[in-house]
Amino acid sequence: MKIKAFLPCRSGSQRVKNKNIRKFAYYSFGLFQLKIEQLIKVNLLNEIIVSTDDIKIINFLKKKKYKKVKYIIRPKKLALSSTRTDDLIAYAAKLFDKTDHILWTHVTSPLFGTNDYNKAIDLYVKCRRTYDTLIGSNDVQEFIFNKRKPINYNYREIFWPNTQDLKKLYKINNTIFLTSAYNYKKKGNRIGTKLFFYNIKKIKSIDVDNFEDFKIAEKLYLLKEK
């Protein structure tokens, strides 16, 4: 089984200037450098494909010459803040062989590291007869309302049940999407139909979206490394 990583990384972050490449903890080239160096140590990955329009990232990769890493220049129309994920998935499908399995991940999950990827891949391989997709998620058993009423339990029976009795929901995070290239090519999606929700500790699934997230993730990463 060939498993290849897909790492999308466009330029022009809106909420945090140069979010992907600004200094993060010990990494002078930031979240991107950290994620690449996590992924190249994942022994179950055959290749890492970086999809980017950022010339600084391209030059960085040319200089470093990491093993297993290949960059592909992404078309500008697919590197906009308005680009739909569905369109990026359709584009990614063309970059892989039909027999590949694709691990889609993001630089914005710095606390999900090498050992976490290895464990997730190992679980995916073992569960292939039952599930066709592994998705990084957080189990949610909390009081979830719309504007009028609870939506994840029967409030007519009891309005405030114990949280452990609530229906379990799954919040998708940006740590990992792992499925076959078949699902990309034939179903146009980065997930299939038999989903394994891989529960990830909240601290490992922190997603860097704004400057506050960036600073929190950096402090937590530094604490972890001590």
C-alpha cells in the first residue's frame, strides 16, 4: 500500500501575516518547516506532495532538498481565499495514482506530530476491511443548541441530562484526512462512505487560524518540547 501526504499551503494568509512561514518556536521557517520535518519522519509515508503558490516555500524546499518531498506549483485560481475546498480536492485527485492512499493534512496543526501520524496510518491499515476513511476529529458530548432548542438530545424527556448521556457527535478538525485516491477520483471527495472518526486530544488538534491561536500553539509546543 502506497500512502502519500498532500500538504496544501497557499500564500496570503488573511488573519495572520505570513502565518505558514513566520518564525514559530525553534523553526525559523515556521509552521511549514515544522510540519515538513514531522512528515518526513513518518516511516509509513512514501511521498509528501506540497501544493503551493508561495515562491518562498518553493525556494525553501529547493534549498533543503528534503527526501520524499515533492512540490507542485498550484494554479493561482486555486490559491485564493475564496477557493472552494471541493475544487482543491478535484485538483488534488489528479496528482496521485489511482492505487495511492492520500493523507491530507495541514501545517496549522503543529501539535499533531510524527508519532500521531504513524499511529493514525497504522490504525487505517488495520481497519481497512471495515472503514474506507480515517478522519481526525474531536468527540463532542455537550449541550448543542440552534437558536430555539437543543438539537442533540430529546429535551422533552429531560432538559438538562448528564453530558455523558448525550448523543456523541464528531467535530472534524484539520489534523488528518486519510482515504484512497479512488474516493478522490471517483467520488470527488477526500472522504469515503465508511468513516472512522479518530478522536484526537484537544491539545493535539489545536488549529492555528488567528494570531491568538498562533501564540497559544507556540507556547504549548515549547512546553511540550521541554
